[in-house]
Amino acid sequence: MTSGQAIRPVTRELVAAHLAERADARPGRVRLVVDGPPPSEPDRIAAAVVADLRLRGRTALAVRAADFLRPASLRLEYGHHDEEMFLDGWLDEGALRREVLEPAAPAGNGRVLPRLWDTERDRAFREDYRELGETGVVVVSGALLLGRGLPFDVVAHLHMGRAALGRRTPEEERWTLPVFERYARERNPEREADVLVMADHPERPAMRG
């Protein structure tokens, strides 16, 4: 979606403001996703987008994909470092659709569950539903979210090259690096992005879209 557009240097604040502006330009409820590997800080960008939207007078809610993972008995069925499961089996897609994306659709009921599963305690959060109203925006953030057919209205992808991702990934998480390479190669998240952010240096990003 972003091919042919110039890449320009920006700041994280400008990235968040641009995404908020794109969401605010749409009528009714909006489902925005900020997709990127953990070192690109998608949750931080999403929180800034929500803050900006609220200043614009829109109801906005941040939802972390990490709070919609499956229970450990399912997520780690084949071990803690199974690459296939990390790519396709950790996220509870059904719950994310049912509790967040479908209610936030124009024809949904507007009642969104902010968090579902506490992975540290391996039990459900006791979370109340939030009302988005008729013009609310839900901002979903996390990794490996594109190429699944999840219904988003505005798509941002934070891209990190192989070398940068390797430098910024903690040693205990380096087993995930081949998964992110496969994700980039097979799912081509840049193709889905309305806004592409080059995040090799998260504090000095560049943006297209």
C-alpha cells in the first residue's frame, strides 16, 4: 500500500501523531494496528497514538496482543522455543477477534475487553469491558500480527532489518530471530502497511505512508 512514496525522517512523536491523524480522519469506530518486533517498541507507539487521539476528543483504547496469548498449556505445548508455535500458535486470534476487533467494528456493540490472559500468572485477567461509543478507536499493538486476515482499518508496520533486530534482541529471546525473518519473507507485512516505519533506530525512525 505504501510503494512509490518517499521515506522521510521523523520522530516517534510524529509517527504517533500521523497515525492518530489517519485514524481521526475516519468516521465511526476505527481499528488501528501497530505491528512490529519488540525492540521496535510497538506498545510505546500505540500508547502515544491513544494519548494523541484523546487530545483530539476521540475515545481511544490501547490493547496489547501480549495480553491475548493462549494459556501456557497450549502455547508451550511443543516447548518454550518452538518456532512454528511462536509464529502461529501463541496468539489467541479467536479471542482477539471476538473480544476486540468484532465489537470495535462499525456494526459491533462497541464493548471491548482490554486484556484477556495474564501470561505471568497463567490465568485470566479480571478486566471490565470498556465502551468505545460510536466513534472510538482501538489501537492493537504487538508482533507477528499481519498476514492473518485480522480486520484492521489502519495498518502500521514497524520494520527492523536483520542486523538491527539481532543487535537489539536480548540473548534469551534470540531464538525468535528466525521467526521474524520468516515472517518478513512469507507474510510480507510491508505489503499490508498503510504506514511503514523504518525502525532500525527506534529513537530516529523514518516513515512512508
